[in-house]
Amino acid sequence: MPVDERALLLLGLLMTQSQHGYQINEFIEKNLATITDMKKSTAYAILDRLAGAAYVSARAEQEGNRPPRKVYSITATGEDYFLALLRRGLSIGGSGAFAGDIPLMFLDHLSAEEAVSCLQTRLESVQDQLEHRRHLPRHGFGRGVDLAVDHQITLLEAEGQWIRSVIERLGGD
Amino acid sequence: MPVDERALLLLGLLMTQSQHGYQINEFIEKNLATITDMKKSTAYAILDRLAGAAYVSARAEQEGNRPPRKVYSITATGEDYFLALLRRGLSIGGSGAFAGDIPLMFLDHLSAEEAVSCLQTRLESVQDQLEHRRHLPRHGFGRGVDLAVDHQITLLEAEGQWIRSVIERLGGD
DNA sequence: TTTTCCATGTAACTCGTTACATGATTTC
DNA sequence: GAAATCATGTAACGAGTTACATGGAAAA
């Protein structure tokens, strides 16, 4: 039973303030790109679903002659549900099976040189991702988004170290 | 374009020797539980698909009056495809977004005590997973499955350390 | 004047899981 | 006599992505 992370994310964003879908999608795109890859259609659909379940309420709104919006607010039941999802999500965490484990199993089907070259590419990608996250604007005191980014940095550092050790074992330059 | 890890896994297992689906599924269930959660029906379906694409060939076989089997062998084209998937998979690795990042974003919606309690549960789960992987029978010299398990151990250790540091920051006992 | 922004969706599709079916055989 | 093993699948479902539609207003 995987915790419904996308619903948790949307509810969490609505905990701060009532928002309409476009607004939420923009926030995700601009600030949470490293954390989630949820697509806009998906967000709209889930907001709909949450409204159907009365975890959020929706009221229509219009500004000038802009397209009409649906402003979502989290309900009392929604807050309970959010907290329940949050507790489960925090307690459980990842499954321990990480993406990218399977290719490793077959490393020895490549020559040492080729394996090293692939791993170096991977290492560079990890370094780039680290660099990117380190230059991200900080918001708080290790809370909120920053905490998640911090988590990613830690794991990316470990990943980088590990790749380097494998390259060494393979006798790379 | 996420690398097709499941196809890579099946092709990789067929690189060692020709096998029938049941055999493959058994191996996965007994030896790769920490690495993948692919279901049997899924494996059968993908083997079918790979046969359709001529990446593997299938021949029927029957032993005594057991149910007939389909023994799959990887073809020359299949080996090429396998190596291509392998190179991509090794070079790319994970996206940097890890499962369990989202709940972290909302940690401060819980009281410090409750957050600590959740994280301690998570820490215990990580420790259990570490323990389990450390007691797994080793096969080779840091190659094959062992390498993937090694990778998981490294990341789980980092995860554990990180959780401990967060607990400390929150003033946990 | 073409592009981008605003704002919400629908329809078709992919990928994978769940639950079930089959039927002989060996084990409890 | 009941249950597990062997061996392969099918059908229904669910979650999410992709590509597209809409239509006015503001920006390039």
C-alpha cells in the first residue's frame, strides 16, 4: 500500500493557503521540479477526486474577463486525511529498492573500460544534480521544501561516492 | 525516456542461460526480492512482447506429463538490445527524486514529538532493511546481484544517517 | 501578428497489478 | 482428501502520461 504521495502533495500545498489548480501547477513547476514530476492534467484530476471525496471544497471565481478558476480549500476532513497520509509517509519512506539497481546487476556484461565510461557519465549526472540543488534558493531553516532538497543532496552525495568506489574497483582512471 | 528496467532484467537473466517463464519468476522471487517487485503476470507478458520483437526466441518443451513450458533464448538482436539498454541504464541511473521526499516537505505540520516518532519508525525500517541485506548470501566478488545489493546498502546507510541527524535537529531523545 | 499567458479539462493510450482460470501431479 | 507445485496465461481495472481543445487577453 504505497502512500498516495501526489494527493499528499496537493493537500499539503492547500494547507498553506487556498489555491486554484493553475496556481498549484505553476508552483510545482517552478519550485518542486526536483521533487516531483507530476503532470498538470494529473493534478487537475486529483483535485477533482479530492473534491469528490470532500477532502477539499471548490468555489468558482473570476477576475475581470480571465478564464474562470476553481479555488480549492482544504476541509476539516481533508486536514485529518492529510495528517494521516503525512504520518504514514514519514514513517514508511522508500522501499529500499532504488531506480537504477537493475542495470548494476549486469555490469560485468560490459568490458571494464566501457563500464567505467558509463559510470563516469552517471557520476557527472549526479554531480550536475548536486550542483543544481546546492544553488537552489533556500527558504527556511531546514524545514519545508529545503528539508526534502537536503535529503536529496545527502543521497546524491552517497550515490556519487559509491559510483567513484566502483569505478576504482574496476580500475578506472 | 525511462530505461525499460523490466525488459533489461529479463534479457539479462536470459543472457546467463535459456529459461522458461516459471523458472525466471522463481529466481526473481527467491533471489531478487530486494531489487524488484515485478509480478509474474508482468514477466510473462514482457517475455511475450520480447518474443514478438524477436529479441528472444521461444521453443516449446515438455517433461513427462508436467505442464508444457516455453523456453526462451536471447537472440543476437536481443543481445544488442540488451547491451544498449544496459549502457543507457548504467549511464543514467536514478532521476534524483526519491520516493519519500514529499512527506518530508510537510514535516512541520506535525509537532516535534510526533515528527520524531514517525522518523524513528522510519529509521527502524531502514535498519531492518539494512540488516536483511547484510545477511543475504553473497555470490561473487562485488559483481552481479551483489553489486546492486551493495548499492542499496550504501544508500540505506546514508538514509539512516540522515534520519538520525533530522531527529537530532528536532530535539529527539 | 504571431506568440505566450491564463485556466481547465477530455480522450486515447501505456504500463503494470489484481484476481482468477486451468488441470495434472505430488506432497501433507 | 486437501493443499501445494508446476506452468501459463486472461480480463478487468487503476494510475498516470501524452496530446490535444478551447478562447480571450496581453506581450513580443
